[in-house]
Amino acid sequence: MQLNKKPEEQEDELRLLATKISGCQMIWTTLWHGVGGDKPADALMMLVQDEHRRNFDLWHEEDKARAPDATDAQIATVKRAIDKLNQQRNDLIEKLDEHLFQELLKQGKTILPSAPWNTETPGSVIDRLSILSLKVYHMREQAERLDATSEHIKKSQERLKILTRQHEDLTKALQNLLNDLFAGKKQMKIYRQFKMYNDPDANPSIYGAKKK
């Protein structure tokens, strides 16, 4: 979103923002499995892409750990990579929320004191959309396999339909949330996750080991 646009242009952009976010996640998923893609110019979409990339990398790191021939050393290396990616992912979810919160403040939206809070922040919903786009991509792979049984293909096709519908529903839910936030019908707070497992001062398995 760009604040230097006219109010009517901002409204048009907001109306399509969730579709833009979920559509780009799907495109990036496909591109990253092949030739890659460019960075978006928009600050919000840059954050969306960075967060989605962490989920993309997490998906494939986790696949490495599940490989039947993975050694204990390889699994340990992957586990450390997963922890790092998860921390970056959580940080980016908060950055997405911070960016959208600042947009609300800059636009001077009047929020009703009685306006309710949502159970999820926009950043958390964007993260769920990211994961769903990966599920859709990989389930489509299974539905199009040439070396699989007809039963596997049929089951994958049925699951793909469900995942696609869930992706569409969540896109609409995100748009509804954004509409309510920018209309002042809901309030927004940034909820800190304070992940402790990577914090050397908060994880006893780390700081305890240093004292020995």
C-alpha cells in the first residue's frame, strides 16, 4: 500500500489487497521451484515475500529431516536451520503487523472505542495463507503424478479441492479483516510471541550449558 495515492486509489488498493497477497504467494511458490523471481517494490509486499520465503525454505528443510536415509548428523543440522528459519518467520509476522499498524496510524483512521479485537492479527493470517499456498502447490504435484496409482491421484485431487477452497476462504477472511481495520470497525494490537528457544538468555538448555 502506498500512502501518497489519492484516498479513492487507496480504497481500491485495499479492496484487492488480500487477493494480491495470496496470488503473489502462489506465484512465488511456483517461481521458486524453478527460475526464481524479482523483489517487489512495495514495502508491504516485500515483507510478504520475505515471510513467505521463510515458509518455503522451512517446508523443504523439514523434508530433508524426514528423508529415510537422513543421518543423525544431517537431521541435527536441519533442526538448527529450522529453528533459525522459524525465528525469522515469527519476526517477519510481527513486522507485517507493525507495517499495517503504522499504515492505520498514518491514515488517521478513527477507531470506535467499543470496536472488538480479532483472534488473529493480519500478519498471522498472511502466514497461514503462505502455508496454504505451499500445500496447494505440493498437493497439485501429487494430483498430477504419472508414477502414482489411480487411488492416490483421486485422493490427491479431492484434497486439492479442499485446500483450494480453504485458500479462497482464508483470502476472503483476510480481506474482511483488513476492511474492518481500515474502517475502524475492529481494533488492532501487535502481539509479541517472545519465542524463547533461540534466546541464549531465556532458554535454560543454552544458558545452563554455559554455566557447566
